[in-house]
Amino acid sequence: MTSGKAEVVAPPRCRPVSITGLDVMTACGRGVQPLASAAFAGEPAFSSVSRFATDGRRAGHAAERKDAGSLFDELARVTQNACEAAGLTAGARAEVPLLLAMSTDPAVAWPPGTARADHGAGATAAELARRCGLAEATRAYTTACVAASTAVIDAAVMIGTGRAERVLVAAGYLVDPNRFALFDAGRALALDGRQRPFDAGRGGMLLGDAAVAVLLESEAAAARRGAQVLARLTGWGRSGDAYHVTQPRPDGAGQARAITTALRRAGRTPADLGYVNAHGTGTPASDRAESVGLRRALGVHADVVPVSSSKSVHGHTLEASALVELVVTTETIRQGRLPVNAGLLTPADGCPGGLVDRPRSREVTSALTVNFAFGGANTALLVEAA
């Protein structure tokens, strides 16, 4: 006779994947170090929107890169730079599949005046691979805030199962008038020009620019060519809530399941974590659900492990957010400094107890970065020191 409860089966351990190349553009600057420095200092990059008129809108701030080119050009730049940083030869690049996370709106990628019959995310991925000398095998992800983390997970599976030795994941979003208007109409944007995750006075999120690329390799492939390994992706998890189109499930069950799965795949426990880069949009419903989910997954360690949302500095970069935050988390491990939860004045009831409210140094060997999206999609990536 059975109890009627479903048996919880531990996920299989995954082969660690090496992170060997990074590049990023945000409102904090071009390159990894400007982003990392801003995150560690807790210096937000928000300013009044200048790319388009915000007359008649409730909100008027975003994290814009004032000299940003077209999204396609920015993606090409960071992709080339990530490959160069990893020391990939032209011959090696030709065998690297590209996974691209971006909006389905073709106008955000192709420069104004460009006429293409085959525009869209898939066509952009194919053209980006051609421009950067990558393999013809491409894939596009448009699943909102978990687009990039879903691509990273798929890349890890491709590498772990031997379908590829290395995979390039790229993602991008530039603040645009359409989605600015959408989030403004939904009263999701902060009116005071600051994104304050987990703060009692939080007023919403702010959008941000980003183009980012990360090269992932099998440990064997990285070792054979003597590549510098920046960090290792050792675990991942994803889940679906099937709760609401836009609202997160209040009990945090799906979020907790993704986190727990990532830890189990890596053979780790909450006690092993040295930092968590939270999704932290600064919207009340999302922050509350995430706080519940973190406590559900981490138990007593939710009040011990340092937690912050780097979105409080670089803004919510939508489809690119998870990849930007993977870069921040990697640099946290490499530099031994914690990203500040900028704008925190009074922690909200029930929020994690270890919120990073000022610049701090700390040796971190294992860190978690989590992301959630409309529709109830949840992801978690576990990153460890090389």
C-alpha cells in the first residue's frame, strides 16, 4: 500500500561546464569590469530616458547606455569580444553553436531602414552567427526573463551529453518605447527613478540596456587548449508554476523547486552557498513570492547567506537579464566582493535576512543566480569557483 505521495527523485548529477569567455555592455559601461565595479559599489546606472519621449507616462527613468548602437551591432561586438577573451581561433569558432536570447520584435535588432523578409529572432541568430564566424547551428529564445538562463541550461545539456564541446550564449535588450509603455501602463515601473528590491518602500522595476555573451565549454575541451577557466557551472534547475499569466505563485513552490534541483544536480546543500543573486525586480508581488521561495528552498540559511539583486544597479534587462546576472555572479566568485542591493532603506517583512546593504568583501566559492518570468517559468544556476 502506498501513501499516495509522489516519490521525489533526485536529478542526475551534471558534468560541470567551464565558463571561459565573457563580455557585456550595460548602462554601467562596456566590458565586464565596469558592470562588476558598479554592482560591488552599489552605484545605480539609472537616469532620465533620452532615447524616446516619455510625455504622458507615469515613469521616466531607465538604465540606458547613451552611446548604444543597434542591438544587432551590440550583440556582434560582445560575441566577438567573448570569443577573443576566451582565445578561440577562427577555426574553433566555426564549430561553436550560438544560442541567442532576445525579443521577438525585429525592430529591436535590425538597424532602422533595414529591409529583410526573414527578420525575427531566429533570423537574427543566424545572421549573428554568420557575422561572427560561428557554426550555422543556432537557436533563438524569446521566453522573457528566463530566456537567457534557459539558453544556458540547454547549452550545459548539449555539452554534458557530448553534442557540442563548446556553446556561445548571447542575449540582448535595449530599452524601447513599446515595452516601456507596456510596463508603465501596468504600473510596474518605479516612479522615483530607483529600483529597490526587497525594500519596504519599493515602487517597481526599471528597464535597462544590455548585450552580453558567455562562452561555455566542456572541462576537457578547455583543458586541451589551455583555456583560462573563469568559473564552473555545476548545477541548474527549472520549473513551471502553471499559476497565472503574469503573477508569481505566492507560495514560491516552483521557485523553490528550481533552486533545490540546481543544488542537487551539483551535489550541494544550502549550507554550501556563499551568495545568491536574486531575481529581485522590486515589484511587491514578485519580491514577496521570491522571499517565500528562497526560505522554502534554503530554510534557515535564507537568513544567513548574502542575498542581493544586481538589477538594483543595471536595471531589468528582460531577455538578457539572466545572462547579465550570470556575469555578475561569476565576477563575485572571482573577485571576492558582494554585489550591493542598492536602494535598500528598510527591509520588507519576510525578506531574506542576509541582504547586502553596503559594499562587502567575502570569499565565495559557490553562488546561485535565480530568475523568474511571466507565465510561471523559474530557473536557477549554480556557479562555483574554477
